[in-house]
Amino acid sequence: MKEVRIRFVEPEKSTIHRIPNFGEDLWRSFREEKGVTINLEEIDRAQGEIAYLVHSSFPRRSLTEVHRLLKVHFMENEVVVET
């Protein structure tokens, strides 16, 4: 499994709930997906980074969902996604 990290470049500029709200939407998207391991408790504590594990056959599809949700939350220019 590979780790995907979504690092918020300037998390202090986000309101207190903005990063966890994005993370919870990400969790909802992946919770039934067997190729992704994502922890809701870690997301709720996230301040500047959200990470999840993805099976080697699923990274491209998971990144597509990450970018879709970043657009929904108007955050696409505020993060660095690392695999």
C-alpha cells in the first residue's frame, strides 16, 4: 500500500472546520472502498495534513476523487498532494 498525503500549505488561514470538513467528505467517499484505508479519528484531529493508504491498483482513482473534493471545497490551490 502507498501513502497519500494531502498537505495544506497554509493551514492557519483556514477556518477551524474547513480542513476536517474536507477530510470527512473524503472519508465518506472512501469508507466503502476496499482499496483505501482512511481513519476518521485522524481526520477529525487534522490541522495541516490528511493522509490515507491506498492499494497499488487504486491510486489514480483515489487522486481523482481528492481533486474533485478539493474543487468542491474551493481548496485546490491550497494543498500539495504527495504520493
